[in-house]
Amino acid sequence: MIKTKEEQFHTMALAGTQPASGENPLKSAAWTQKEIEEQALVCRYIVDCFKKIRLREYEEHGPKTIMAGNLLHLRTDFKVDMKATGFPQLGSVMLDLLHPTSAVCGMPRKEAHDFFAGT
């Protein structure tokens, strides 16, 4: 997900999924090493996209466990002040860099995309 509002760019890494269970699912979540590593891969991919455009001024918060419906996910939020960085077109540039995401296409992205495209 990419969102821009009031000169702020927001995106997130969302990986790792498990059913929400128990009385307080957010407190009882236990993540496997595989899920933690998957989350880290998605975060690194976003940071690598920032590096491609030489963007160093961003905030990263997470990962944290969040609930969506009856599922739990690991989520890390990224935020950029587009006015402070002088990069008003950041949303469009990042959309081109991030799409299709690893959730849709797989990783490594180029190889996975080429495989699905039949090239």
C-alpha cells in the first residue's frame, strides 16, 4: 500500500500471517523465524527502493503485530516528508519501483516477474 497525504508519503511492509486466536490475540502472537525473515526481506526491499532513488530521509517503525479481520500480520511502516526531501513525485516513483510487490510476484522480483511473463 502506498499513500500520500499532506506532503507525507506512507508505505508499509506486511508479511507473516497467522490466525488470530485467544482472548487477546495481539499479546499471544508467536512469530516463527521464517515469518520474521520474510518480514525483514520485504522491509529490505522497500529500503533498497529508497536507495535506488538516493532517498535517505525516511522513518521506519516496526515491525509490530497488527490485526486485520481474524488474521494477525507483521507490519513495518515507512514515512517520508516529501516537502523536506524536495521530492513531491515520490509516490509515483515508488509505485513504479514497488509494483508488483513480492506478495504478488515473488522474490527475487525481476526473476520471478520474468518467469511469470514467460520470458
